[in-house]
Amino acid sequence: MRRALAIAARVLDQLRRDPRTIVLVLGAPLLVVFLLHEVVESGSPEPRIAVVGSDRLAEAIRGEAEVLRPESAQAAAAMLERGEADATVELDEAAGLLDSSPAVSVDAADPSASAAALKALRDGLSDYARASLPAFAKAAAKAATPRISYVNGSPDETAFDYLAPVVLCFLVFFFTFILAGIAFLRERSTGTLERAFAAPLRRRELVGGYMLGFGLVAAVQTAVIQLFVVLVYRAPNAAGFLPALAIDLSVAFAALAMGLFLSAFASSEFQMLQFIPLVIVPQVLFAGLFDLRSGPSWMRVAADFFPLTYAGNALRDLMIRGRSLASVLPDAAALLAFGAAFLALAVRGLARYRRDE
Amino acid sequence: MRAACLAEARKSFGTTKALDGLDLEIEEGEVLGLIGPSGSGKTSAAKALVGLLKPDSGLAEVYGRTMPSREALSRVGYMAQSDALFDDLDARANLRYFASLQGLRGPAARERIEACLELMELEGDSGRPVRGFSGGMRKRLSLAIALVHSPSLLVLDEPTVGMDPRLRMRMWERFRSLAAAGSAVLVTTHVMDEAERCDRLALIFDGRRIASGSPCELRAESGAASLEELFLRESP
């Protein structure tokens, strides 16, 4: 145990003398969170809709989108063609909705712009319908309007709030994996690892020392990111600070163990970085940034093998849905099991230095 | 008394035989020189003695214990060919780390660290990061680390490579005085004038010992005028 402490102290001593890495570990995640917030929350521009014919429909749509009034259907089509409008709609004012239906064309080049234009059109058309339809139809429309209540969070929740927990655990995973992996790799290549085993050191003491040292770094890092996300950007943190910290530390544990184990398969820092597209990127894609429920089944099976899947689940449950730490114990257990398995593999991988245990 | 030995040690990496039935004994109070051409198995022999390489068959023993034994390791000082230093730490922090791995703590550790820095004439540079050290300084620090826990068996793999002649002479004086104080010192080398300074030599080739004895005996036995000539003749 004393030797493990000696190793942890040395790991931290090395880090202390490397201010650039400290700034990177603590500063880069904040920069990423800042950029994510700006990108996600900047919102989309108002859709532009060309309305031909009905003035009252144009008025109804004006609340939802920027309305253009071309002279004719041909002029509207030309605007759509040139990209000046995202959608066009044509409705004969005199005929109204009962005797004719609106003709809509949408620019399909940008899916998010066309979706926004369609939504604005639908909302505008339903406002128009409610205003222009006879009384019995109004009653029917009112009856069809649902009353909505929200569970698991509030309707004010933004896309950033939903992404924040996943990004949080990704950042912790990424930095811990890379830092610990490269530090361990360097020990192999410079011979300090071999030299350490010329002393009466146990393999598990060495690995334990690394866990302690980098675990502490990860704890500070995750605390800083979490405070930043919650205090500066007001992301929901319904279950409180410590449960989320506990999950992030489990993430760091799994990342550390994977980094130590995989560093044995890299012979240079560059090869360590080659693990990023193999180990890190798939996890990010599968860890809850995208909804996989409608994806092929192999995808959901694959996601089960990635620690970040469990971390993202647990953090969303804690931060957004306000569940208790006890309710995310299965996820935490999965993370710890990943960590323990890779740790055992890492200790085994050290057998080429020492076989007496 | 015998400090360490290899008996019939064999080790192959794929088809290459690093050790091919090597026998070796080191007595307390002597400097044993392990000489042989590059790739003859000197480094493998040194690693087998400190438990970093487990022979496929045969025996590696230190103070009567089969290696690797953690108990025996606390009495062994090892210096590999590569310097194995933390470049971003200063000399004292490097020493402190390896001293703590040997279980040294507190005032006793501090005392040994300062003594080793002084012995290797590094006191003035002890606060500088190792990154800026010259090759000779790195070697001296590496040797200081091997000595920090006052081992009674030293296994030094080409300790004087890259040292200037004056520094090399001083290092050999240290090895001699350590042996005089009762330590066993194993040094691998292929510098022949260093071989002359050993009490005993073991000439190894292709993982086997092909001759052993004091420098005088080896010369007399073979009729060679110098160890250099013997070395050239014995290595086909």
C-alpha cells in the first residue's frame, strides 16, 4: 500500500511540473462545454415561407415564420428554386379550406430547415382553420387539443440540458483514458516501469498507484466540469452534486483501466491516439447523443458493451429525472464491472515484468 | 559467500536463444565482469538475476532465493542499459521515487538520497529536471538510484557506456570500493580495459559461458597476450 502511495505521489508530482497539461485537463473540457452550449442553443433561423393567395393565411403564418408574398405561383416556385424561401403555400382565399386544400412545396436540401418550415406551416394552417371554420368545427378542433403535463423534467429543458450529462461523462472518459494511457506507455518505453519492477513492487501496487493518482486528477476535473455546467449554464442537477460525482468517478475508473490495459498494445504515443477512433468515437455515437431505439438491433447490442452507455443513462437519470443514486446502481455496477475487468487484464499484462504473484 | 548464481539457465525468444544453459556465480566482495559481443546474452543474464526475465528452464538464485523473490530484490541494485529516468522530474525526485519503491521513508530515505547524490557528484544539479542532463549525468543518476537502498548485490548492465575516460575511472573506483566493503558487483561490458579491473571474468557467447577466471588466468590459459586478443579469438 505504501508503494502504491509512492507511485500515486510521483504521478501527481509529474503532473504538477507540467502546467500545460493541467491547463488542458481543466480548461479544455470547459471550452468544449462552452462551444457545445453556443452551438446547441444558438437556435435555428426563422423559416421563410412564401404565401400565394390567401391574405388571412399569410397573417396566420406571420406569427410562426417570415412571410414572403410573391405575385404568383410561378414567382413563388422561383423563390424556392433560388433558395430565397424554405417553403411555399398556395391557397385560394375565396374557396377557403372546405372547398380546396393548400398546395405546399418544400425545399428538401436542408432537412432541419424544411422540418422547421413544415412545422411553421402546420401551426399557421391550424390557426387559420380555427379562425375560419364554422362553429361546430371549432368545437371539434378544441376537443382535439390535448392538455399536456410533463414528467421527468420540465418543458423549459433545452437540448443543451439533455446533452450535458452525456458530454460530461465523455470528457471525463476521454481525458482520463488518454492521460493515463500515455503516461503508462511512456513508463514502458523509457524503462522506468521495468526499473520499478527491479524493486520489490507488486503488480497490483503499481496499478493501484496509478488508479489513485489519476483517480484524484479525474475527481478534480469532473468536479470542475460539473460545477461549470450546473452553475454557469444552469443545467439541471436534480439529484445533487455528489451522486453525479460518484458516477463520473466510476467512469474515470473504467477509463483508467481501459487506458492502462490498451497502452500495452501501443508502442508510441501516436499509436495510443489511434485508439481514439476505435474506443472513444463509437462510445460517443452510441452513448445517448443519438436515439438508438429505431436503429438496427446490432447497434443496441453494441451499445451494451460501451461503458459510456451506462454512464450516460445514469447521469441523465440523476441530473434530469432527479432519481436517487440507489436507482442508478445497476448502471454504476456495470461501470465498475468494466473497470474491474480491464484492471484485471492490465495486471495480467504486467506478467512479463513480474510473475511471482 | 555466494551472492547470486545462474545454473543451466535457458531462455529463448522465438527461435533465438538468449540464454543457452548459462552458468554464473557471483561471490560477495568481488567484481565479476560479464564480457561478450553484442547479442551474446549479457543483458538477458543480468535481467534473469534481478527477476525481470524468467528462464524457461534452469535456476536464477539471489541469496539462496529463487528469483523473482521480492525479499531478495530489496538487497539488489539494478541498472539497465537505458537510463530509465523520469525526464520531467528533477534528480532528487527521481531518487525519492525509487527509494520509496524500495520501502525507504522519512529521515533515513533523505539521508541516503543526499549520500548518493554526493557520491555521484550530482549535489549541485539535484534540483534540475533530468531533461537537461548530459549523458554522463544521466548515467550517474541512474547509478545513484541503483545504490540508494544500500544493496549488497549490484547488477550493472553496461554502466559506463557514454562516459568520458576520467568519469569512467572514477566509477570503477566506486565499484572497487563497494566490493572492498563486501558487496557483490556484476558488470557487463565489452570494453577490454574495464575487464582488466575485474576480479573475475566470465566470457559469454551465444548464451553460453565459454571461459571464466581472473584476467591473468584467462590470458595464461589461452596464451593470448591481451584480453582483446582472447575476445577476438574466442568469438567466432
